[in-house]
Amino acid sequence: MMTQESIPAVPQARTPFEFKSAAHLLFIERQRACNIDELGEGLRSCSEESIFQHTFRTLEEHHFIKEGFSNDFAQWAYMELREVGLGERLASLDVREFTSLVTLRSRIIGIVEEFASANPKARARSAVVPFYFCSSRTIVLPMHRTASNLDEFIDGLRMVSPHSLHYHFIEARLRRKLESNDFSIWLERDLGLKREALLLNEIDIYTSTLEGVRRKIIQILENSPQHRRH
């Protein structure tokens, strides 16, 4: 029989993880588009925050459903410009493949320009509703919840809101230059869980809702040797 003294100690993090959430103030920028050429021009001149807003951040809105468009550019091209082919090409864009907003912007521009070149008649078509380039200012909100070890972290993941998940797992990529997320960085840096950190970064953020992402993160962490099974 295992005594209390023989139970291995739970590894403690070097620094606790602080769960946070965020609210966003949306701003309409000066760029807008009524056709394909204007969309290309806007993509070239808009801010990086606008590119992030219409790709990564818009996932928070689309994450409550499993079907639909993964970014605002695809949504507009398909629904308002009525260019199904362009909408489908933009929707197939997987933002996880990119390690900088510069290359992400370049790829989106490339898709738009390639479609316009192959379909010259489409350039004369005007959208039903213009595309307004937007960006947002983030207001970070404390959750008053911390984790000092893996078990506390898993408990926190179960309790925090979807907005907190989005802030740490998706929106963090803007702060991290698209290279990782807050969860993975803390797990590797403060708990030494490099394998789990890598597995979290491989989670498909398109085929699941935020609740699905939550379940996958918890499943990966519960399989860690550091997790104390009750």
C-alpha cells in the first residue's frame, strides 16, 4: 500500500500560469473594397492588425459553428462579391502554415491576384456590400485564476470561458509572431513539457469549435506523465 510519503510530488511550475481573457474594440480602417482589384489594393496597404483581425481573430466568431468560412475575406468573396471560386480558394487558406503576417498577407494577395488574372471579367463585378477593412484594440481582462502545476492548469482549462481560450490559444499568435500560443510556451518553459507543447500547436483550429479545442487540449495534458490521475 502506497503511503502519503511515497506519493511522488507533483512538479511545480517555475512561475504560475495566469489565465486571462480579452475584449475587443473594433475599428474600421480607411481601406474598403467593392471589387476584386480594390480588395487587392486594400490587402497591400492595410495594417498587419487588420490582416490578423480578418483571419485569426475572426475564428472566435466562427468557432461556435463547425461549418462556414474560416476568414472574412472568403466570406465576402463568396457572399457579397458572388465569386464562388475566389471564396473557396480563400477559404482553403490554412493560417497555421504561416510564421509571419507578412507571408500570410502575401499569400492572400497572391490568391486574389491569381484569380483576377485568370478571370478578367470578374474584375468588373461589384459586390452587393463593400468589404470594410477593420482592426481591433485588445483590452486584457484578469480572470483571477492561476495554475502552479499541470493538474491546476487542467482544472483551469475546464473552468475558463471560450473567450479566455481564444485569447491564449489563438490571439496569442499575434503577440508570439504566429510561432506558438501561451499554453504551449508555459508548458515547455515552466513545466518542461516539450512534447505536450508541440502537440497543442498541432491541434486543428478549423475543424473544431472552441469547446472542441478545449477538449483536445485537456485530453493531451491528461496523457502527460505529470498528470496525477485520481
